[in-house]
Amino acid sequence: MKDYKKHELLVEKLCRDAGHEVDTQVPYWSDYKGKDSFMDIVLYNNLAIECKFQKGTGTADEKFPYVMQECFKNWGGGIIV
């Protein structure tokens, strides 16, 4: 199993263990990507959670502002873990 998927599953488990009902891989239209996309986790109180895992160099941190914009536009709020 890939490291990023382990990260997503851990966050999902923590949310469930805290008593939250969650949906995973929730489809939405991404203005940033210009196509359908998926939010990793959405709690039933409409908080979106995007899981980012970066093992080496890359651009994950450059995507944070766009991810947060999508979270607020589609769910009214969100966090990145």
C-alpha cells in the first residue's frame, strides 16, 4: 500500500474514532484543475479534509491555496493534513 493511502486511512480512522461520520473520495468539480476531482474525506458537518503526503521534493505545498479555495467553495471550510 502506498504511503499516501496509509496517511488517508489513518486520518479517516482518527475521524471515525472521534465519533465523526465520514464520506471518502467525494466527487466535486475542481475549478483549479478544470475537471472532476475527489476530496479525500468530508465529515458530515461539511468539513473537507485533504490529505497530502510528500516523501521527497515536489509541489504539494504550492497546491495548498488552491485546495483551500476548493474546500471553502464546495463545503464551506476545510483543512489539509
